[in-house]
Amino acid sequence: MFKNLKSKLIVLDGPDGCGKSSQRDLLAQFLTEHKVKFSCFRDPGSTVTGEKIRDILLHSDNHISDRAELLLYMASRAQLWDECIAPAIKKKHCVLLDRWVSSTCAYQGFAGGVGIQKVIDIAEHSLERVWPDLTIILDVDLKTAKQRMNRSLDRMEQKAAAYHRKVRAGFLKLAEMRRDIVLVDATKDIQTVHKQVIQTISSFFKIKSK
């Protein structure tokens, strides 16, 4: 029933604290149970080059401008595509991504002031593919997100509340711009959100349960 997911690229994205990693893991478990071949990667990361870039981007001691952040993210994605995503799609795997260009649109583009369209323009010149088949934005308010992040925070997570409010607004604006970006209310408990993610995927790809 999930054969429609062959070679599909699905991104889970949203503000810090929205539960992307938890939902990615639950989705991976779901696909395993339904015998869907898939590959799972994180952005930035999942390659030697990408992990080094990730360390630069997220290390709390580094000061990086929004434009420099943007270019570093694109460099990591270019490597991730060539090394991991393209081969997985060629094998007809469903590819799950933790973040992609939508993040840069919201963070550096909207919250950082670079501009969403400028981010998209740079992505189009930098990447083999800008937009996934489906991007699920896990929408969460700042208060709920902060309560969930009971751990040491990386450089991006440490930015001011005003910045993170703009990040959320950026994601909401992006969802208005494209039909392949769908919002899911991530303020609910983890299993309720997981069910909403599955329903979103099933509806978007017209998968009918047997």
C-alpha cells in the first residue's frame, strides 16, 4: 500500500524543539513495519564533510553571519545529495530528511533578514534539487518548544526568543507559498503528532489503507 513512496524525498522540518528527530524515528519505524525500503539522513550532516560543517555551524563559540550560515548549509547539502540522497533515490528508497532548504528559508532567509527568495535563488544555483516531494513542517509555539529542550543548547538554539519567533513565522509563510509544504500541529503528544504525520503522507501521496 506504500509503494507510492519509492524514490520519494520527504523532509521533516520546523522550529527548534518541534520534535523532528522523534518524529523521524517513529516514521522510520513505521516504514520498516510496512516493508518500505528507506534511507534516513540529517541536514547538515550524514557525510564526513557535512558533519564537519555541522560542527562549525552549531558550535556555541563560533560567530557566523547569516549569509555565511546560508552558504555553509548549501555546501553541506550539495555533498549530502551527491554522496547519499541521489544514490538512495536511484535504489528506489524513500528518503527521509531531518531539515532541508525550508530551514534556511525560515532561519537565515526570514529570521536572519537575507530574504526567502534570495535563499531560494542561491539554492537553485547550488543544489541538484531544491524542493522535496513533500515537506512536513512540525509547527510549535515558542513556549512549548522551550519546555522540550531540556538539554544543552547549540549555537542556533541559543539565539534570542525574538529570533525564534521570526523563525516560526518564516516557516508559516513558506507553507503559504508552496502546496508541497504541509503544516502539522506539533504541540500534541508524540503519538498524536506521529498519526498526523502518517495521515499527511497518506493523503499527499494518495495512499489508501487496505
